Amino acid sequence: MPCNKNNRRRGDKMRAKANFLVFATLLTCFNLHLDAQWVQTNGPYGGIVTSFAVSGTSIFAGTVSGVFLSTNSGLNWTAVNTGLMYTNVSALAISGTTLFAGTNGGVFRSTDSGANWIQINSGLTNAYIQALAVIGPNLFAATAGSGVFLSTDSGTNWIAVNAGLLNWYVQALAVSGLNLFAGTERGVCLSTNSGASWTAFNTGLTDTTNVFALAVSGTNIFAGNLSGVFRSPDSGPIWTQVNAGLTNTIISSFAVSGTNLFAGTYGSGVFLSTNSGASWTAADTGLTCSNIYAFYASGTNIFAGTNGGVFLSTNGGTSWTSVSTGLTNTYVQAFVVSGQNLLAGAAGSGVYLSTNRGADWTSMSNGLTNANVRVLAISGTTLFAGTDGGVFRSTDSGANWTPMNNGLTNTSVYGLAVSGTSLFAGTYGGGVFRCTDGGTSWTQVDSGLAHTYVVLCLIDSGPNLFAGTYGGVFLSTNIGESWTSASTGLTGSTINAFAVSGTNLFAGTNGGVILSTNSGTSWKGVNEGLPKSLFVTTQYLPIKCFALSGQNLFVGTSGGGVFLSTNSGTSWTAVNTSLSDSNVSALCVSGTNLFAGTSVPGLWRRPLSEMITSVGLPLAELPTQFSLSQNYPNPFNPSTTIRYGLPNRSTVTLAVYNTLGQKIITLVQETQEPGGHEVKFDGTGLASGVYFYRLQTGGFVQTKKLLLLR
């Protein structure tokens, strides 16, 4: 605050103090309005929760964007990540008063309830941690590809303990007395001597692939994999499949509460067994998220970590309530602005409302039985939400929602648009539907639409209606009655987003931005300054979204962050300072701010004035720190793109490894200039499965996982 320093030099202490108080008040009331960078907003809440640990009244949640702490049974959460350099937390464990976090960058330790963390990887040859377990003074870490490691000194030093371990890709650990069970890609192994040796524990386990979850209940151990639930006496090893009543056999997690056994699935929520797995019933009332990654049980209270935050049951699983306030870990996919109100749609978390520029958010999901909100639209005072469970309508500013799916034969809604009195829904695999009665009933309108995967976009441009599909752009001039191809000059066949500025129609594709100035009759690429592949120089990063502020056009990319054009796409400039996630899925201009929804950790805000000068010119930027982005697409077949950022000229090594830690290929090994960089990895000839890519430059080292599926 230079003005305050000048005042002090003049001796005007009273005025300096007053200025300071005013400035502090502004920061509090307007949530860092003056910050010269992107800042994360306080919500929406939710996101992917992968693990829990409990110490007294403190509940810790591990997420894909760090560790959060609740001291009031989940009513409120606070991020506790200082020193946690890798925030993709897959496992948590507590030994005495010490808290451990397993991440994609190894193990971290906190001795002050998560307030501060230090990395403890000495001897740990694989930094991708899948699970943690404690037996007395022994701490065990399961890794993706290098087996199990043991520490006897609170994680200061590690040694591999893999003798007899059938497979070194270990995904789960469970403890029963002195017995340690490991769930691997080839079944279950048991160690009775702190990991010094392992024996197979697979008799009767008809499907020994990918054991995702283990649990001990009384004298039984339970294993969950792609084929459901298996039970064995813990002195076994004889397994019996126990799936009666399970409608989904992809088991991702377990919890034990007294005689109740809970099974979390990938895609169908929670199931409960009160008879040791002999039979199962769905236990999903109030649970709006279907992917269950973790549980914590305490008496009749059960916490579930999902793809949409934390849910709590206080009645043994009979019903669930979202308890995610403060959990700023969301994947924001959609925006809509209504006056001073900004509504955000999140993956798994529903709809949230802010009336003060993101300083506070309120859940607006009552009646929204599917919380994976992909798109939002407004017609007059009526709001519509497109979800994986169809279309929902709200006539009271989002306070209550009603499903409006009569005639909608495909409920995976990826696009919504309003044209006069007509509402259009674009679906994933079902084409386009039209409604003329406020969402009450739908009619399919697909004549001439050669591709039924309408991935996001329906946009009204005068009398013309455009649909973006996996096979290009289609145009209707008669409110959807018939469609014709409008893809001449298209450089990417998958359309992800549209924007209209005057007579210019922009489309975001899987190969950059294209522009039409003649209502879709022809298109041309407008990508100068946007990031593109190092090896395929004509291929640009996918464009996921647009936002307009006057004549200024912003794009959100998959892996490259946010870019600005002030000249109708002729050139682009990066505007990414302090934006920690480069996968931008939604953009919106509200008032004097630009909001960006990212995959993690949620929603960001930046004043437009910081990116656009008074004469309309973009402000140039370079990365302020080293960064490695998640590959795109992921899973992939056979190729994927990896992006990274360099704040200064650096010697870079980027390599891909298998789960055994063996190097597959070195993608980059050279000195590179500062800025955003991109490299393509082609997995042709490799087997399906998990691989890892590792970036090293100077003192910066980061590893991420990629998945090849054929």
C-alpha cells in the first residue's frame, strides 16, 4: 500500500490508519477484488472425495485438490494444505497424533492436525500412493506399480516389502490384528509378519483382477472388485461371492458399522448388508451422487466420499444429507447469469447460487435428483438444468427443481438453448429434442441430423439454430424440423462450444477455434497464439467454452487455461496468472469479472480490467510457476496430449513409465524457452493399463497417471 507509506512519511498517522482500515474492509467485503491474478472463490462446494481419517473430533477428507478438515461432524470444512506440494490425495492415515497423506507425489506428514505438511519419501521409489495402513509403530504405503513400502519411524525412511507379493500394483490395504491384506491387480495377498513376506489369498476368488476395496468385519474379510463382493474368513483363504441384491458389481469402497456392512459402487451409490453380505439392499435416499470413493463409520454416523462431496447418514444409511460446505473442490461445468445472481452447475454437486461475486455460495439443489449438472439455461424467469438424469426446471430462482422429462428418451443432456418460445435439448447419443410448453413435454427433432451425439451446444443466432456434434456443425432454419450440414472448412469434427459476436459465429472444436462470418456456410481456423502440439503442428488444444465481454472473446481450453482475443480471433493471448488448473470447462462474464470453472479445484474469478487495457489490448503473460497438467484425453486410445508450463528457460525431461517403474519412452529431453508446452504420447503397441508420466526440470519434479484403454 504505497499511499499509506507516503502518509506515514508525512507523519499523518491517523489518515494512514484510516486508509488501512478501509482497505482491509474492502478486502473482507469484496473478497480480494483488487488481486492482480485469478483467485479461487469460496465455493461452490463438493467435488471428488477419496479418503477419510479421524482423530478425536477432527475429520480429515482427502480430495483431488488437497486435504480438508472438519471439527463439527462435517457441517463445515477448511482446507489444510500448507506444504502439501501434491494435492491429489488418494489416502489418509493416523498414527497417534500424526497424520499421513498419500498423494501422487509420495507421502506427506503433519504433526499439527494438517496445518503444515512435510514430504517424507526417503527410500520410496514410487511416489504414486494408493493406500496407507497402520499396525502399531509400522506404517505401510501401497503404490501403483512398486508394491508395498514399510516405515518404522513415522515415514522418515521407507523400505520395499514385496517378497511373495503376486502383483505390485496395490490398490487397497486392510488390517485385522497383525494380519495385513493387500488388494492388487491379481487378487488378494496376506502378510502376517509386517510385510516381510506375502502369500496369495485367492482360493475361490473367481475374478482376481483389480481388487479395489478391502474391509474387515468380525471374523470376515471382504474384497470388492469388478465382479462384486467376495467374503472369506480372515484365517481363510476361501472366498465366496456374495452379490445377492447388488444391481452394480463395480465395488469401490467398504465401511463397517457394527453389524452393518456398506458397499460403495462406481455408478450406483451405496448398498447395505446386515447379514455379512448374504444379501444387499440399496441405501441411497438423499444421495445425489452415484460414485462412492470412500467411507468413514462412527457408530450410527456414516460419512461417504463421492464425486460430489461428502454425504452424512445419521441413521445407519437409511437417508443421506450433503455436508460439503467449505469443501472448495468442485468440477464446475456450467454457468448462467440472472441479474445480479450467478448460478454454477457442478459435476456431482448440483446447482449453487452466489449473489456477491462468489464470496458466498448457497446450494440450490432441492428436487435435483441427479446432481451432475452439465448445462444451465434461462428463459425469462425460468431456469433449466441439463443433467445426466434429464432436464430439471425451476420457477423460483433455483430454490426448487422439478424433472421435466416426458418424451425425452435420452436423459444425458449436454446442451440447452432457448429460441423464442422453444427450448432445445442436445443429448449424448439421442440427438436433439424440442419443447414448446416450458419443458412439460418433448419431441425429437432429428431429421437430417447425421450425428446424434450433440456434445454441448445449441445456440440461437437470429433465425438460425446450430447444433454442435461429434461429426461437425448442423444448421436448422425451421426451429429444428430439419437439419443440414454446415461444416465446410471445419478443422475439427467434435464441437464443444459456440459463441456469437455480431455477425461472427465461433465454434470451439477438438482442434482449436473456427469462425464463420456467413451463418455457417463456411468456416476458417482462427488460432494464432493458442497452444498446439509440438509434433502435430496443425493440431491445437481442445476448446471447451467461450465468454464474451463486449468485443473481447475469451476461450477456455483443455490443458492450456484461458486465452483472450480482442480482434475476433485473429490472435490470442494467455491470461492465466495464478490459475492453478489449466483444464477450463466453463467461462462466464458477470459484472466486471470473468469466472472460470475448472476440473479442480473449482471456481475462479478475475477482474476483466486486469486482462483488458483501456484501449482494448490484451495483457501478455507467462507462467509464474512450473506446472504439469493432466493428459487429455484420459483414458485415451491410442494417443494423448501432455501439457506443462515453464516460468523460465529450463532443461526439461519428460518421460513415460509403466507400473513397474520401467521407462517406456522419453518424450522431451532438451532446454526449452518459458511458456506453455505440449507433447503428444502415442501408446500404439502398448497393452491397456495404467502408465505414469514424469516431468523433471531443475528442482521441480511431478508425476501423473494416465490410462490407456483399447
